[in-house]
Amino acid sequence: MVIYNVTCNLETSLAPEWLEWMKGEHLPEVMATGCFIEYKIMKLMSNEDDDHGVNYAIQYLCESHETLARYRSGFGPGLQAKTFSKFGERVMAYRSVLEIVD
């Protein structure tokens, strides 16, 4: 099993709108690709001031590296473009891949 992790940094004031859009539009679109089994949204906890915004991690559970590669080449670019079109540089996303070993 593989986890596709997307960590997003955004302005604190944008968080309610972004979360509503994620839950109502983006995540259903991602899951409709059939590439992922489930997802979790987590808020990173920090003691830092709000000057740096807020961070969320979305972790998508995927059956294999091949399925993730299919998502990243076939669906990812279009969905990322939609996100950028809506929020521009107010949301910065960083992607990583983790493999479950236990």
C-alpha cells in the first residue's frame, strides 16, 4: 500500500472556504478517479504565529505504485490546474509518496 501525501499551506483566513471546497468538490473528484481507497484530512499543529498561515495534509491511500502513477499522469495535472485556477498562489501544495511497511 502507498500513501500519496499532499501538504497544503494557505492563508489562515482562507481555511474555511478551502476546506468547504475540498470536501464538496475536490476530494469527490479525486476519489471518482478510482485510484484511491480512502483519504484523510489532517491539520498540522503548530505553536507558530498565524504569519505563516495554516497547513493541512491530505493523505490518499492507494493500492500500488502503478495505480498512483496512473493517477499522477492521467488525472493529477488537470485537478491541480483546477485548484490553481480557483486559489492561485494563496494555496501552496507539496507532494510526497510514502510506502506502508508494517
